Amino acid sequence: MRVIINKDTCDFSVYAEKEVVEEVEDPLMQISLAEAKMMDVKYDLGDIVQIPIKSKEFGRIATQNAKNVILQKIREEERKVLYNDWYCKEKDVVTGIVQRYVGRNVSIDLGKIDAILPESEQVKGEVFRPTERIKLYILEVKDTPKGRVFPCPEPIRIS
């Protein structure tokens, strides 16, 4: 399947992509050369034919599945963009807001993402209060299943 979305008008078209073959073994993935030639004479063996699908013919469950797949792909792309943006900031100093303690680690809000300041990277005896602004040195950017983690050595307080 291929979905083409017009970013300006938000219109979309759905196409089934099928490979042109001599003998069809999988009708969902393949189309015969004779059928392809009836659609357009330019098709040859090995080509990919895009067959338009009317989305109004989809059932409720198929529509929900398609929506979930599209939303998942959008989230993955957003995560990639965030990762690439923050990966470029490794070895930089940034400002964050203390959110809460997670065990002995500190969760810090950096805007669109959260950072974790592990206990091993904290100054001994220093206590952080929620909503307090601190400066952090980004030691490493990791892509984790729960989001990005930024271990940061010794935070620098903002006066």
C-alpha cells in the first residue's frame, strides 16, 4: 500500500502496489502482465503498478488500522528529528527545569524532551527542587524505548 498526502489541501490517495509478473502466485502483491497492459501498455515484467483504492470502501477496522500505522510512522519520524537535533548538541551546555526525582536520579525538562541526571553524575549532597532551573552538560545522547536519555555530569546552577 502507498498513501500520498497533499500537505496543502490534506487530500490523500491510497494505492495498492503490485509487481508485474508472468504468472500470478500472490494476487495481493502481484498482477499479471496481461492485466497490467490493459491498464497501460507501458508496463513490463518487474514494473510496479499502482492501483487506486477507494478509501470509502474500507471497513471500520481497516480504517482504524491504517490510521494507527500512519500515526506510528509520524511519531517515529518526529523521534528521529528530535534525536538528530539533540545528537548535534552533545558536549554542549543547556538549561533545563528540574521536574522530579526518579529514584535517586533527577528528571529534567529540556522542552520537547526529558533528560535524566543519574546519581553517579550529581554533586554529592546537592538537592534539586522541582521547577528549579539548572545548567547541564550533555555528555551523551541515547535513543531508548522510552525516549531520549541525556546523562549529564555535574550540573551548574543558574543564579
